[in-house]
Amino acid sequence: MDNLIALLIAAPLLGAALLLCGGRRLDGAGHWVATVLAFVSFLFGTVLFADMLGKAADDRTVQQQLFSWIPVEGFQADVAFQLDQLSMTFVLLITGVGSLIHLYSVGYMEHDERRRRFFGYLNLFLAAMLLLVLADNYLLLYVGWEGVGLASYLLIGFWQHKPSAATAAKKAFLVNRVGDMGLSIAVMLMFTTFGTFAFTPVLESTGETSEAMLTAIGLLLLLAACGKSAQVPLQSWLGDAMEGPTPVSALIHAATMVTAGVYLIVRSGAIFNAAPDAQLAVVVVGAVTLLFGAIIGCAKDDIKKALAGSTMSQIGYMVLAAGLGPIGYAFAIMHLVTHGFFKAGLFLGAGSVMHGMNDEVDMRKYGGLRKYLPITFVTFGLGYLAIIGVPPFSGFFSKDKIIEAAFAQEGARAWIFGGIALLGAGITAFYMTRVMLMTFFGKQRWQPDAEGEEPHPHEAPRTMTIPMILLAVGSVGAGAFFSIGDRFVNWLAPVTEFEHPHPVISVPVITASTIAVLLVGAALAYAMYGTRPVPVTAPRGSLLTRAARRDLLQDDFNHVVLVRGGEHLTRSLVYVDHTLVDGVVNGTAAGFGGLSGRLRKLQNGYARTYAVSMFGGAAVLIAATLLMRAV
Amino acid sequence: MNTTLAATLTSTGEAVQFWILGTVAVVGALCTILMKKAVHSALCLAGTMIVLAVFYLANGAYFLGVVQIIVYTGAIMMLFLFVVMLVGVTAADSLKETLKGQRWLAAGCGLGFGILLIAGIGNASLSTFNGLGAANAAHGGNVEGLARLLFTRYVFAFEITGALLITATVGAMVLTHRERTERARTQRELAEQRVREGKQLPPLPAPGVYARHNAVDIAGLLPDGTPSELTVSKTLRERDQVRDVSSEALNDLKALEQRSEERLGRDEEAVK
Amino acid sequence: MNPVNYLYLAALLFTIGAAGVLIRRNAIVVFMSVELMLNACNLSLVTFSRMHGNLDGQIVAFFTMVVAAAEVVVGLAIIVSLFRSRHSASVDDASLMKL
Amino acid sequence: MSFPLLTATAALPAVGAVAVAAVPAARRTAAKWLALLFSLGTLALAVTVLVRFEPGGARYQLTESHAWIADFGVRYELGVDGIGVTLLALTALLVPFVIAAGWHDADPSPDSGGEAPAETKHYRWRPTQGFFALILMVEAMVILSFEATDVFLFYILFEAMLIPMYFLIGGFGDRAHAQGEEAAATQRSYAAVKFLLYNLVGGLIMLAAVIGLYVVAGSFSLGEIAAARASGELEMATNTERLLFLGFFFAFAIKAPLWPLHTWLPNAMGEATAPVAVLITAVVDKVGTFAMLRFCLQLFPEASKWATPVIIVLSLISIVYGALLAVGQRDIKRLIAYASISHFGFIILGIFAMTSQGQSGATLYMVNHGISTAALMLVAGFLISRRGSRLIADYGGVQKVAPVLAGTFLVGGLATLSLPGLAPFVSEFLVLVGTFTRYPAAGIVATFGIVLAALYVLVLYQRTMTGPVKEEVRSMPDLRVRELAVVAPLIALLIFLGVYPKPVTEIVNPAVEHTMSDVQQQDPRPDVEAAK
């Protein structure tokens, strides 16, 4: 049974290897190979899950030691896996949603000539992501961590002929690398502190080192999480990442990869528990991103970018929850899973809309699509209800718990973070309603595309609709299923620890105010977009709107400070290298050259002159010999 | 070394011989480097070498003395003379120095060198000498002694010098031999070439005019009395050894015309 | 007289030869000067041979002669071909070996 | 006496060089195959060495020792330790790829498309034979220098390998140049001369140090001197040791190259053909870092420790500076050259961090850098040979027309930026960890290198391979079979060593332990244990 863990990863890895090295022969069947292998992996996952359920709650962790990876004196890195309830949750999410999105992509990418490669990358992503969540040490996790980064890079830049896609891919990888730097330094710190970086020994011996050290490790892990999960200040790549094909956005940039940061924080819970300062930092980052993403989501006209802002914001919720400690870990993961369902569903819906609208992404050119895309409308609508947290859809359960937990703190913190979480819920309702209204309701504002072709909206093929329907089912029922009897919390408790939150105000009040806030948000959006016609070209908007359209000026900041600054730095360094460093070298050479140029004049070509110097030299030698003898 | 053989002085006869012939050798050497004509230098050098041969004999190196005369004076110097002939025996060098400061440098180097050498010899303690009597006698004579050494201890060096001589011979042949790199052209081809190049087609005019000036170094005169370069061989032209008699000839012509005019004038007067 | 005088004579001849090499331009005369120097060396070798009472010096002198013979052959050949191509036997004319 | 395996390994390519040089001018193809055959034979011998080598056995194995210059105590002494045998194997491994990649680089006609037309003319000049003979010559010398345990013998090889390299750079340079062939020739000879002179200066100073060492120690034998030092029989005055150390280190730092002695590398790598550039950075330069490990640390442990802070700073500068300059390059090959400078910074950092992880990592890094740079540079060379330009700006959208080429280029690039799962990651992380345990600040600065590495690799990839297809590259053919056969094994190796580096670390570890005991250093213990 243990060996299944390795097979879980091996199946998609095999697929990736086959498809990427297989050549054109696999063009015809490649996508089915990949999809089947993804499902096989899911199957292994469910088998393992069933096996795990059969064991006692405390005894569910399974370890598998594959081989010794880097054996060096005093340094042991193994390829070893650890499957516990937390990993299991992720495995099911990744392989489940992943398989569905594979299926969806079969339809979505039907006309792309490089489809085989696309599926190769998707399989590669699955393998890397599974490695990330199954690793039993931080270094192996790091491999998966960068592996998903690579897959993300390849998939964002899949349409490489578009310069914007290539740039977005590069940006994603680079920003992630900054975060990875944090992870790698964190691993090094663990090694110097604990002499190991395997989860169990590190997390069990947190008590043996100072709080300052743990805070440092925690902050570095947070940096890593910020990079991968698009949290402020490393969030800028996620919006651009929407250049990738939509299934990619659904799988990687909504449901799975971007939640890796949350996984990392929850997995390292023991470290954060012992480092309150780091925890506070996590909460702050989560809260800021929550608002940041939501505000961006309100301003974007590109349906995918609006959803990306929403993703950022929802992950902000998760990070916020993860920062709250044992009261929040389980809810963070629960929101992560429900978010995985509804956000993947929303993205697939968006993909379906784009599929029908000649790849148009501007919502201002949609409108009134509910009649033409009924299935998409229904599934998207269910996802919408879930994300804004309408009871009894799944988002309600998970988000409400996070808001409760945010209120369960000491002093002013409770009000600040609780308030932000509450406000976020309202903004979520606003921008999601906006998306909904602009896309499916109102008048048809369709425009011919670049080639002058009028869009003919049509429902997507069955390979695309089935995953959407299945995900919609998840978005409807998952929350309730998890929350009844605290199923999810109890399931995770052995791994993550759990304490019941005790909010400063009573739970029903919080729930009621959450519902109230979201109703206000939705109503506001209806007032703005449902009652008035939507202009096809965006109005200039307020200062905040304009800033939000530009990702709250973060890109501009990056551009001015990092890109321009970096360009100036490299250019001046190239100059310095050429003139100064190389100049010294060449100057020395030129000095010798000049000297020999003078000495060269002695070589006048006359043999007799040479003879004179020869005799002179001989004379000097004799004189020297005589002198030496005389002395 | 057997100290009983050591001596400090040579015989008086040898001393006399040394001072006389030594002077000759030095003078010969000086003449070698100071004579304007190479052939004189060669002869002076030969003289110096003969003197040296005598000194070898005096020093007990009988074999070398003979070899010096046969090989050096006899063969090598003759080779020099051959080359001098090839280059031009009459050519005299200018002894004027052309390189700036070369003479002073040479003088300085030479003097310094000589003084240092002599100082070095003077510095060494060489008051006694052994003489070659025992060494020569050991194997029954100088030649036998040399032969024994040459064919035992120095046999490898000896063989290598053999190889060197062969190499030198081949080298000299290679250096002086000019390989014909293309087929010799036939007369027809040469003729065609001349026509193509528009050169003088008929035989060149003969040198000399009139019976009294038919030597090869005298250019033939054109009808107007000027000399024609074509009539003299190229070698002579390049050596500037053409004797120009045109003025003489022109004067003769003028005198002839004068004379005939006088005679004709007289005739005219006679007619009147 | 002490045989050391032969050595002085050899030194003198050698110096004269050296001076000849330095001041004369005619390659043949330069070459003769070199020969003079070689002969001077031979004289000193023979003298040393006598002073030390063994024949090795003479052997070396003998080899010097052989090598000198070889050298003369090649050297003169060079002079001849140089003269053929340049119509001059002056060592100063062959001054192309410079930058 | 047993079979002199080490001598044979070095002698085979040398014999090959002579044999290849002797192939008649018209039979160029035969010369190429002969060269390939000899290099494969050398690889087979190197594998034999690897098999015969026992990781847990004596420090130097397969030793050979013969008197050479008896008057100075110079001996022909060979022996390999774990580090030497690894690098020997790397060299023997890479040269066949270099030869196969440079298959058409020395063809007489500039157009290296397919097989050149049949020879009708009798060439007296034989560039093809010369090219491959020189490559084999370099291989022979490099292999022997990895084996030499006599300082003098090593010095001679260290210098002698410059000569064939000089001709390889100057005589067979890259024909691609913006200002035409003539400008290329000027640049090329400049680069070759700079390479030669720069390295000769280093060699000269090393020679002084070698002589000084002999004066002090009375021997050239590494084993003898090291043993004498370890047992305390040979005392060196502090200043003497430091001066000697600096003399050796200076030469190695030029060869390696370490900032600020690096400027010859971009020129040399830029102007040489891609295979030769690989030979420079992946094979010849490794002698420098190898020598630091073997000679500097072993002969002058105290001075090494004394110089460590400065060297650490210099290597950090190399890492960051090389990477930043790589970002600023417009020429593909110079970019890779600056990336190599950054990587050499990591290697030197690992060596002088004086921890087991650092030194194992550095050794592993030498191997991995060799393979990854070879992969990247050779693909870049294939790319350049297609378009005839080295400027990044002249490319665009290549992945659309030549997807396999672009894919292999990307893998090479990802290896260069140390993506986990590929071999360089393992070594880079080991170096970082090894440095971090002793010098945390240095470890953190070095970590910036990995972000910058991502920047220059991805910028390069983006500008050349993605975007709209440029008109000039539209008819660019994808990788040919020969080219794929060169690149595919390298990539397979990168993946294998990234997932399972144990075969190499097993060989390297004992050697590193020896070196650590030479410098009398122990790994810092984890805080948690130290507290107990």
C-alpha cells in the first residue's frame, strides 16, 4: 500500500516524460494518455484515502523512504514521502480537480497544434504538485515547489508567440524565485539550527531553539508563501499569469499551486505557533492581500484578471486564517478546498465563455450570455453563490469560519482583522456580482474580433461541461459536507492541532453581519451594473479605480524601482567591467606594449648591431665572472 | 698529473720564433680586417693561419698543425677565394662606417673584450706547464694518441661530426642549386614571346663603327652620330664600362665636312 | 718564455676578429673574421693541451676545425645565394629582420 | 608492476592527437571519426578508472611514480583521489560531445551545412585535423593534470594546456560576427592573445611559488609535503606560507576565474566556437578550482584559513557581479560566459567555506556545471550556426520553428538557473548550506545569485525563443540527428544526477573528509546539538 505514494507521483511524471519526449507520434493520443494518467493518480489517491480512513485517527501518517538523495557528510536529504491527513486532503484536491481539468482541456485545447505539449506540461505540474505536498522534508518540498513554478512558467507562456505571454511567464517565475530564495534560506537556517530539515524532527524540536530563530524561519517561510500564493508584496505576477490558457488558470492559478503557500504555513504550524511575531506577520500579509486582491478584482474588465484578483483575495483569507494559529489552520485548509472547487469552476466557466466568444476576455464586450450558454451560466452561477458565501453553499461555511476566527483574538487585533475579513466579504460580493452581471445579464455588447468575425456564442462540448458540472456540485455541497459535525476539523486535527475559536462577539452575530455585508455588496453592484447599461469602453473612473486597474500601481513601482533600476545597474556594471576591470588588464598590457615598442627600436635589423650587443653581453659576463672570482 | 714534467719556460728558440711569427700573425690579422679588397683580406688571413699552424707544431700538436695547413689554409681559404671571385674580385669596399655609433661601439666592445680576456688570463695562475711529451709518447706519437681518443672516448662526437659534414654538403648544394621549376621554353616559344612583347626582332646591331672602333665596349653610332646603347652588351652597360666615342666621331665628321666644303668651295672658285 | 704568451696572442687575435665582425660590411670579410676568431680559440686550446699535458684539448680543436669546415661550406653557400638574389654581399643590406 | 592505467588514460588522447594530425588532408571525415573514436576510448579508460577506484580505500589510488628529473627531485607521480577521479571522468565524458558538436566547425568552407563537397583540390593546410588533434591534446593534458600528484608536473601541464587552447581559440574561432569575417578575425586573435597572456601571467607567478615551495620543502611531491606538514616535520614561517599560497592561488583564480581576474573569459568564450567554449569553461577552467582544493588547501592549510574571508568576499562578488553582467549582455555566448563566472564564484565559495557540504558541493558543482554549461552552450552554438549571429536581438520566436532546439535550450537554461530536479541544484544547494553554516551572511548574499540566474536565463530564453517569429529565423531547421545525439545524453545526465547524485557523492565524500582534516576544520554543529 505504501508504494502507492510513489506511484501517485510516478503516473503523471510518466505522462509528462512520454508526452514531452515522445515526439509527433503521440500527437493524436497524447491528451488521452495524460488524462487517463491523471485519473489513475486520482484513483491511487482514493485508494490511499480509503486505506487511511480504515486506520485510527492518530495512526494515519504513512511514511515512505524511497532512496537517499544527497548523502553528504553531516547532511542527509532523502527522497521520502509522508502521507498524513493534510497531504491526503491536498492529494485528493490536486488529483481530483486536476483530472477534471485535464478532461476539460481535451475540449478546450482541441484546435491547438501543440496540444500534446500542453498535456505534457499539465502532467508535469501534477507530478510536481504531488511531490510538493507529499514530501517529508523541506528540501524535497522545495523541489516540488520549484517544479510547480516551472510548470506554471511553461503553461503561462504556453502561447509563446505572444510577447505578453512570454513576459508574463518570465515574471511569474522571477517573482516566485524571490519567494524561493526565502524558502531556501529557511531550509538552510533549519539545517544550521536543527541539523536536519525533515518535517518531523524539525517540527518536534521547535522548543529547543530560541524564538528569534523561529521567527526568522517563519518570516522566510512567509516570504516563500507570498511568492507562490501571490500575496502582497509578491502578488504582481498572478494577474499577468492569466495570459496562460484558461484551464491552466483554473488548475494552477486558482485551485492548487497558488495555495501551496497556505500548505507551507499550515505544515510549518509548529514553527509559527512558537513565533508569535511571525504569526502576526502572516495575518497582516493575509489581511492586506485580502483587501488588495478584492479591490483589484473590482476594477478589472478582463474576466480572468477579475477572477485572479478574487483568487488573490481568497488566498488572503486562507493566509489570514493560517496566521491565526491552531484556531485557523483547519479553516484555512477547508477554505482552500472549497475555494479549489468553486474557483476552478468559475475559471472553467470563464474559459467556456471565452471559448464561445472567440477568446474575447473583456467583460464589457459580453452581456446577456445566459441564454446562449445555459450550462455555463448555471455552473458559474453556483460557483458565484459559493464564493460570495451565500448559505448553504460551500463558501459560506469556510469563509464564515475564518471571519469568526479572525474575531477570536486579543484586544484591538480582533476588531482590525475581523473587520477586514468582514469588509472583504462585502467587496467579494460586489465584484463577483459585477462579473456575473456584466457577463450573463444585460444587453449583448458583442464586438467583432480582430479578424472582423462576429462571435457566435455556443455551449462548450461535453468534455468541458462535465468537469464544470462536477465542480459545481463540489462548490455547492462541499462546505456543508465538511462542516456538519466538524468533520473536516476532526479529520485534520491530528496533524494541525485545533482549538475552538472564541470570538469577541458571538458567532450568530458574526454570521448575520457577514450575510448582511455581502447583501450590501451585491446590491451595490446591482445598482451600478444591473440597472444601468454597461459602456463598452471603460469610463475613466475614479483615482482608486484607475489605480486598481493598474494593480494598485505595484507594477509601476516594480517597473521604476526594479526594472529601470536594474537596467541602470547592469548597464553601468557592464561599463565598469569593460572600462575599469578590463581596463586595468588592458592598461597593463598596453603599458608593456608601449615599453616593448620602445625596446623594439633596438631591433634595427642590422646584424652588426646585434653582434655588438652580443659581444657587449659576453664582455659583461666575463667581467662578472672575474669580479665574482676576485671577491 | 705528474709534477716532475712541469716546467716554467720553453726553449729560447721557440721564444724567438714566437715573437717574430706572433708579430706576423697579428699584422696579418689586422690586415685581414682592414684591407679594402676582400681578396687581400683572404690572403692575409691565409698568412695568419700558416703562422698558427707553425705555432701548433711548436706546441706539440703535430697532427693539428698539418691539418691546419691542409684543411684550413688549403681548402677553406681556397673556398673563400672562390667565393671572392664569384662576387667580383676587383670590387673594393668602402671602409666608411654607415651605422651611427657602430665604430665607437665596436671599438669599445673590442677593447673591453680584449682587456678582459687578457686580464682573465693574467689573473689565472698559469706559471707552470706540463708539456705534451708524455702524452704524445704514451701511445707512440701524437697522431696515435689523438686517434685513440678520437675513436674511443669521442667516437660519438666524431660520428656526429660526420653526419654534420654530410648535412653541410647537402645544405650547400640546396642553397646554391637553383631548381628549374618550369620546362625550358623552346626557341619557337621564345620567338613568339618576343613578337608579343614587341621587342627588337632582328639581331641587335653590332658594336663599333668604322674599322678603328670595332671593340665590344664601344657603342655603335646612329646615322646622326649619337651612340646606340643597344649595340653594347648589357653587362658592360651595367658596369658603366661603355666607351663613348661619339664626340670623337662627330668631330671627325665635322672635320670631314669642313674639308669637303673647302675643297668644293675651291672648285667653285675655280669655276668662276 | 712561458707558453701563456700563446694565450695572450690568442686573445689578441680573437679580439681583432671580433672587431672585424663588428666593423666590416662585406659578408665575406665578416666571415673571415669569424674564422680568425675560431683559429684564435684553437690556438688557445692547443696551448692548454700542452700546458695540461693531455690531448683532449687537441681533440676539441680538431672538432672545431671540422665544424668550422662545415660552417664555411654552408655560410659561403648562403653568401653566394644572397649575392645572387641581391647583387650585394653587404651584411647591412640584409636588414629586413625588424619590425 | 600493474598496468599504468592513469598514464594510459592520459596517453590515449595524446596518441589520438598525433594520429588525427597525421591523417591526410583530403580525408577529413576519417579524421573526425578517428578523433571521436579516441575520445570514446579515453572515456572507456576513464570508466575503468572509476570502477577500479574504491571510494573507501586509500586517499590516492592507482598511483604511479617514476623518477623524472632526479636532480631536482621532480617525479612523474600520478594518483587520483575522489575529487580527481570525478573530474577526470567529467573531462573524458565531455570531450566526445565536444568533438561531435564541433563536427563541422573546422571544415574548410564557411558553409557548414551538410557534408562539404568532395575534395577536388589538394589541401596542404589541414584545419580539420588540427582542430580535432588540438582538442584531444587538451584532453590529454587536462586529464594528466587531474592525476598529477607532483607539484612540478602539475605546473607544467597547467601551463602547457594553454598552448593548444590558444590555437583552438585563435585559429578556429566563431565565424559569426556583426562586422563580418575580418572583424571576427581581429576579435578572435585579441581574445586568444588575452587568454594566453592572462593565464601565462598567472602561471609565471605560480612558477615562482613552485620554486619557493621547493626551496622551503625540498620536494615537489604533494604526498610527501602534505605528510610532512601534517606531522609537523615541515614548519613554514607564517609569511612564507602566505606568500606561497598567494602565488598558487593567484594562478588558480585566473584560471577559475575569480572576480576581478575574469575578463579574459567572456572574450575567449565569445570568440571561440561553442564546443571550444565548452572546453574552456567546462574542462580547462575546472583545473583551476580543482587545484585550489588539491594544492592550496592541502599544502597551505593555515594560509588558506587566513585568506578565507577575502576569498569568500571575492567569490560573492563573482556570483552577484557575474550574474548582473550576464543580464546586461547582448551576445548569447558572452552571456553564458558571465553566467559561468557567477557559477565559478559558487564553486570557490564552496571550497573555501571549509565545510563538508561546501566542499562536496563544490566538487559536485564542477561536474554539474560542466554538464549544464555544455548543454546550454552547445545548443546555443547550434542556434548560432544556423543564423550566423551571436546577438540576442537577432533572434525571436525560434521555438515556433525549431521546438526541439528551443526545448533543449530551455532545459540547459533551467539547469543553469539550478532548477531543483536537475543536477546543478544539488550542488548549488550544498554549497549554499555549507557556506551558510559557517558564514550565514555570505550564504544569504549568495542566494541572491539564484534569483539573478533566473533573470538572465529567462530573459535570454524569452528574447531568443519566444515572441513572434522573426523573418530571418523562419526557415531555421530543427536539431539534426547528430546534434540531438550530442544534447540528449547531456540532458539525461542532468536529470539523472539531479535525482540521484549518490554515485558521485559517494566517491567525493571520503576525499572531502581528507581535505577537511588537512585544513583541520570541522563542520559547525547544529545549534540544537551544540546547546546540549
